[in-house]
Amino acid sequence: MSIGENRSIRVVQYGLGPIGQGAAKLILKKAQSGQLELVGAIDIDPEKANKTLGSLVDASSDVIISSDAEAVLAKTQPDVVVHTTSSFMPQVEQQLLQCIRSGAAIVSSTEELPYPFDRYPVITKTLDSAAKENGVAILGTGVNPGYAMDVLALVATGVCTRVRSVTVQRRVDAGLRREPLQKKVGAGITVDAFQKRQAKGGFGHIGLVESLRLVMHGLGWPIERFTEELEPVISERKIETPYLTVQSGRVAGIKHTAQAFMNHKAVVSLDLRMYVGADQPEDRVIVDGDPPINLVVEDGIFGDTATVAALVNAIPQVLSASPGLRTVADLPVPRCFLPEV
Amino acid sequence: MSIGENRSIRVVQYGLGPIGQGAAKLILKKAQSGQLELVGAIDIDPEKANKTLGSLVDASSDVIISSDAEAVLAKTQPDVVVHTTSSFMPQVEQQLLQCIRSGAAIVSSTEELPYPFDRYPVITKTLDSAAKENGVAILGTGVNPGYAMDVLALVATGVCTRVRSVTVQRRVDAGLRREPLQKKVGAGITVDAFQKRQAKGGFGHIGLVESLRLVMHGLGWPIERFTEELEPVISERKIETPYLTVQSGRVAGIKHTAQAFMNHKAVVSLDLRMYVGADQPEDRVIVDGDPPINLVVEDGIFGDTATVAALVNAIPQVLSASPGLRTVADLPVPRCFLPEV
């Protein structure tokens, strides 16, 4: 197949929340190269259905948003679906299967998809088999999981003769991010409310354990056991963001950590802090190895833009990947796709 | 094929200079995992031939070093050859062909091999065809070219929606490196001697243009034209290394730069400074893009260890790559192979 050479890549955008809208807008921009085109848009929200995509994302596109995924897929026959609907595997399984059965490859922002093999063995097997049967690759990616705390960690070890441990520290100033993310980290709520929400589960950053598993898998290390901990970061001053106010003593955001153990030693440690008012945002990978590696993205990677970029940049990669459920550790080194938009 | 699962990977080390000895030593260490074994060693130096590899690299190995490559390859039937003999394509073409025809994949430190397509179209075609005929992949890699100024640059753009330009700055303290590298950068010689040596060619860092081409290729940017410049870094004080002395006013090392242009604009700029007494070694990638990325390896990547690591870490990657002449941009994200030696 010579998609992208002889003809353009046909893309359907599935899910039009903030990330999906960003992806659609970026795909429309990159479509100016003639190397890809946005042929369909799906969202279950009745408020969005039947509008043009152009009107929703402030760009030029006559594509009509539809809530009927099956009809869009059948009619547009996409090469690839950019899927941005939910964080959790059980909620996306049927959506992904529908895309796969239409013969489309998938790049998805579902945070549990980058490494679902251990947590969801049955769903994984179903998706992997369906993808192989239909000759397409599917991939979960984004900035985190998918890059900052897993791909960068693996890349940092690529010039080491040995590795004793890997530590990844991500510091995000949630005050600079979109509103859903500020709410997701609990900015502004009381510690009591934080703990109640935490007890209900599904709170905090989704995908940290997926990054942990990706790094362990990439290094060929079996996970003996792992720990995961979520705690609030308390604000010591009043902070105002464009969307909310955090009073002093209230929750500014989260400190979310995970560690994987081998031979009773923590060998991979992930430490994510996302809070309003973070002092020095940065992404840091520390490899205790030979040579030691201290890899830093100064000022951090700006998440909203980066997630959209990671998804769209993965389009050519899933199209040339071997069929099945792939991970970012299987694919070629990431790079910007069609950099001049 | 399930090399590494059902049976160990058979490796031949071809070339036993400092990097080759380092690679052999590392392979012998990693062989303790049972996942690979060093089955043969080749060097043309009669001083080394007929000794055991163990005696040369201070490790446990009864492998007899031989100058007869053909005999070693035929007898040992390696899965992969780690090749570390020369920087230049014309000098390695026959050696690589011999390995390929024996059915072995190759990881080579030849600095012109990471992206030889434009500079050596004929040799490239010959090697690529032979590799495909024999069902093996061949790869040129190392820390530089192969990682610091190309793979890291591409990885840094992986979360960008657009890229206007990429700048890579590598600062190496040559005083901490092995003697041949100190001599290679001209440490201690006069400016006059530097210029004479420069006029003769083949001086300075080999592989900078290969990194430049790799980055442009990875980003899908055609090279309109490129520039390359080599100049001496002059020492402002007397510096002593374990191997030599640099008087004040003499050459401390090199500043080697290359730029690729598109639409009359420098879009990829590489700036390598390797000199004795370098103040703040570091590897830095600056992406002028959305979002902007400033990726730094603090204190730099220690080159001698890292090159050996990059070669050995690429072994499983070439074994699972599709046949032909591959580049580091085609292969999965690098990571440490068998990290616990």
C-alpha cells in the first residue's frame, strides 16, 4: 500500500472533546499538504451532531458531525481513525472493534490502551485478534501515557550498557492547562473532598501504571510487584486560574506516583505532580546506569498541544506498523509528521 | 525466528580497536544472561590474531581472534556481526558484504553508514540488495551519529504539532575521552598544523552530515542544500590530559557545524564542539515548534561507553527489522538491551 504517496490518507476523527477538537483542527491544517484528508467526524453528543466540523473547530471543513459511528465508517472508509472518547478500556472496546471491523487503523488517546495487556487480558486479546484479522494496527498514545513518562524513559536508556534503575519526574503547572484537566486534578477542592473522591476511584491521572508497564516491558524486566499512590498537593497560597480559584490550604492538584519492583528493589519509579501554581515545570528522566543519564525537557512539555501532536504524529506510524495491538515501544522513534503546517 | 527466546543470539565481533574491544567485553558480560553468546572475533591486526579474546579484553573468553573473516563467519554462522573497523563506506563495503553473504545481520559503528543513501548511492544499493537477498538487516549506529544529534532530535519533535527548525548542540570534553579521540580532534597541535591537516580532508568528526541527513529524512524534509564547517577551538590555558598536553594558544579541539536548508532557511542546525577542557558538557536539542521543546542531557552523554552501548543495544533491533539497509529512524525507540549486567 502506498497511502501518503499515491493518494492521501483518509482520516476519521472519533470523539470531539477538547483533545478531539484539537486533533481535528490539526488534521485539517496538515491536510493542506495533500497528504491526508479528514473525511468524517463522529461524536455521541447530540449538541454537536449535524453541525459541520468547521463550525465546531473554527476551521474550514464541510464534514458533517454524526453520532452514527457505523454509518460514518461505512461511508467514508477511512485508513485511520483518530479516537479520543474515553480513558478506560471497557468503555472504548466496542468503539474500537467497530473501527477495526471497518478496516481502519486506530490511533487512540484512551489512557489505558498504551499497555493494556496485563490489566485487560480479555479485551486486549479481542482487539488484537480483530486487528490482525482485519490487517490493521491499533495504538494508544499521547503525551502521558505515550511519551513523557515512558518513551522518553526508554530512549534515555538507549546509550547505556547497564541500567540499575530509572526515575521519571513530571512537573506540570495545571494552571496553564485546559479546564477539564484542572478539575481532573482536584484543583480548588478541600482535602476532605479530595479523599472522598479518591475513595470512589477513577480519580487522578489515568495511565501512570500503563507507563510503568511500558518501561518495564521495554527493558525486558518482569514486574514482581508494583505500587501506586495518589495524594493531594496542598496550596500554600491563593491562586487564580482562568477557570477557578484555589484558596490557601485547599487542593492545588495531585502527586501521583508508581513504582515497579524487581528482586525487591524499586527499579522504575514514576513521579507525576500536576497542580495549579507548580514552580518549575519540567520533565526529567534519571537513569542510574552506565553512563548515568540525566535527560530533561526544560519547562516541561505542554500537555494539551503535545497530546494532540502525539496522536496525529502517530498516523503514519500505525499505517506502516504490522497488524495488531501495538505499543509506542514497538514503533519507530517518534517524530513530527508533516512539520510545516 | 525466535532467536533470544528458544536459543541464544550468536554474535561475531569484527574489529577490535577500542570500541570493538568495549563491545566484545560488553557482549561477554551480557552473555551471562544466556540470551546471547560471542562465537567469534575478527581483527586484521597480526598482533591480535591467534590470541584469545579473553586475554585481549580482560574477560573470560576462549574465542581465538582471527584475521580470516571468511573462515570465522563460515565456521561460527553468527546471527549478527558487531562491526567496528573503519569510519568510511568504501573501506567497509567488502567487509559488510562478506558478513551479509554469510547470512548475518550487522550493527556497525561505521560513521558513514547511518545514512549513506545520498553520499554513496552505488554502495548503498549493493549493500541493500545483498541484505534483502540474504534476508538480513544492516544498521549503522553509535552515540554520534546514531543517537545524540539525530535520534534525540527526532524524538524531541514527536510531541510537536509543527516544527520550524531544529538545533542540536553537543559539547564534549575530549579530555575525558580515549586517546584516539583526543588526537582525532587535534588536541595539542598548532593552528597551522590543524589547517594543514584539514586541507588534506578526512579530519574532524565523521558522521555529522549523516546525522543532518537523518534528521531531514525523518522529518520528511528534502535537503535543498547544506553547509558544513570545521574550525579549531583554541585553548586559552595550558591543559594536561592523561595522554597529552595542550599549550595555551594551541588547538584544544574542534567546532564542527552543519546546516540543512529548505526554502533558503536553515531548518536543521548541528553544532558539535569536542575539545579538551570543555566547560559544561551537555547534549541539547532545541525545537522551534509548537510546543517549543528544549531537551537536554545534562553533563552530556559519555561517548565511549555510549557508543559501545548503542551498538550492543541495537542487536535485538536489527534481528527483528525487515531485511535491507535500515536506519535508526526506521527502528523502534532505542532502549537498553539486557540492562542488568
